[in-house]
Amino acid sequence: MNVPVTRRDAVLGITVAATSLFAPSILRAQSAGRIVVVGGGFGGAACARALKRADARLQVTLIEPNKTFISCPLSNAVIAGLRKMEAQQFGYDKLAAEGITVVAQAATAIDAQKRSVTTADGTAFGYDRLVLSPGIDFQVEALPGYDDAASEKMPHAWKAGAQTLLLRRQLEAMADGGTVAIAIPANPSRCPPAPYERASLIAHYLKTNKPRSKVLILDAKDSFSQQRLFETAWKELYGDMIERVSLSQGGRVTSVDPATMTIVTEFGNYTPDVANVIPPQRAGRIGEIAGATDATGWCPIDPMSFESRLVRNIHVIGDACLGGGIPKSASAASAQGKACASAIVNLLAGRAPQAPRLTGVCYNTVAPGYGFSLAGNYQPRGDIFAEVEGGATSPVDAPRELRAREAAETERWFETITADTFG
């Protein structure tokens, strides 16, 4: 029976029907093992924590080069000057206190035959099961002219941190009357609605501080998630400040020239004052090193267990995996991490994994006190996750009171998922 997404499910952004994933029979694993998790974001940290809580005897090692995690969710508010970067930062002390070995190194090599992960300092970690949660990397070869040097002039800000602050500084330095261009890639990509939230919050900043300016969206898609909600909000809040050029109108960016600040599209060139260029994406590099990526650049998985379809005893969760209909979002990654932990505990105990039922939720804030959301339920169907009944989306014609409640709910969701994952 399909269970509708409740508001609590959406706020938590975790698995629906959690009792089926973490029933007592699952928690009593018959044998402990060595689990290495690579990547300490919402997926990897949630998986490591769920594994250790499921069976304290498990030797759980989390390999993550950054001692501080910087959250992408709500980072658009940092760009718009509505939030401090410090509010986006989380450490791993609480995970270490629960008995998880946290290794502040980058994973550089994986030997699937020997079941070993090697880090940048040369240390090797053996495993019985390996979980990869590496997030995304960029397909810079798919966007001529864009590289690390170009990102210092045309920031992507798609990995939160220094790039987030760079884009913020560029907005502050831009003169009133300038144009901010946002180049949006085709899917699959991390958090598909987030570029449109970014456009909205940049428009809010401009309307407040530089009202003669505009936002230009150059889009490699004709349609996008929650489009009617965004466009209704843009018309209501920002008038003609936001202009979007879709794929069929020539909006796909084909190359860039950072020296002249030129963005080249199929139908014309643009030279904005600020260029936020988000390149096409693929799974994080360690997925390819492990042999877990296919020709798409993403990692195909068995949705029952998240085990790679290409490499045995390696599981892939979060943005890096080919998840079918489930979005590449923080809440989906967290849900996948917990479901993957359940599957691993079962496999170590000689039991078949139970079919997970996951919730993915996306919250979007288009102005202070104005938000909306989309939540969906997902279950394995063949080789992928397919959306099933019971999802929920904000109504297009909702009163401002509901928009304000959803904006506040976004904050509560963030506090909940970060506490659940890191604290």
C-alpha cells in the first residue's frame, strides 16, 4: 500500500516506512565486518552513522578529506546575503564520538580484488563492503573554455565553500544596472531546482540593493522542476527582472571565454557583468577510479542494495548513482545512506536486503518568507528507483501565508537533517 508523504517525512527528508528498513531483525546482525565509507556528505555521513547504530561491532571508517563539511542546501541564501557561511559548516566530532573512525584524507585508489582503499598519505584500508558517496564532479570537457582557472572568473558555486563566497563578492562589486547570467546544464545534475532558487534569491538581492539590474538564465532545458511555482513567484515578486532563455530558444551554453567574460550559446553570445556558469556533471572521480561508472559518467546500482552493477562489494549512494526518478538532493542522499546501511547489515548477516521505500524532498526559497516544496516517494522497479503514489507538491495558487510557512519549514528541515547527519 502506498503511504502518502507526510509533512514530518518531508521535513526529515529521510526514508518513508523506516520501520521496514530498520526493524529489530535487521539490527541484530549475526556477524560484524569492516565497512569503509568514502565521502562525508549527507549520504556518506548518514550511512556511516546508521551502520554503527545498527551494529556497534561493525568497524566503520569514514574517509573524507575535508575536516569541515559545507552544505550546499541553503547556500544560495549565502550568495544572496541572507545567511552566514558559518551556518553551513559542520564537523565530524559527533560521528567519531559514536565509534566511527574518521580519516581526514582523500581516497586516491581502490583495489576491488583486494578490497582495499588507499588514501593520499599512502595508508590502505581493507573492507568487506565499501560505500562510495563522492557527490559530483564536472564534465569540463563538455564545456570548452571552462576549467579551474575559468571558475575563478565565472564561478560555478555548485560545490559550496570558496566558490559560494566568490560569487557573493562578485554580486556585491557589480554596479547597479548590471546583468547576472546563470548558465544551467541539462539533467542529470545535482538538485535540479536549485539554479532557479539561486536566480530568485539573486533577484531578491538585486531588487533590494541594485534595482536596475537583471538576471539572465541561459538554460539547457525547455522545462524544469516546479516551473509554474517559480514563474508565478518571479512574476509576483520580481516583474521582468528575471529573463529565461530555454533550450529551444537557444539557451544551451556551448562554450565560454573567461578572458572576455563571454558566454556562447547556440543562437548568440552574451557578456554579462557576473557569470555563474554551472557545468555539466558526472559522478565524483573516485567512482571512476573504482570502476563503478559507466558511459554516462554516473554509477549504475542495484536499487535493492545500492550495490554497484559493475563492481562487487561496492555500494554507491547520493548524487553519484544512477537513481532513476529519485532526485539528486540532500534528503535523497540521506535516505539512500540509511537504506544502504540496512542492506549492508542484512548482507553481512546472510540475508537478502529488503526493498527500500525512499522519500526525496526539495525545498526552494524564492524570497525571505516565500517558499515551496516538492516531495516524492520512490521504490525499486527493475534496475532503477521509480516514483510511486503519495508524493506532494505545493499548490501554485497558495496564499502567502502558506508560502511563509513553507519558508519557515525549510529552516526546520535543514536543522533536522544536519542534526540527524552530523550532530
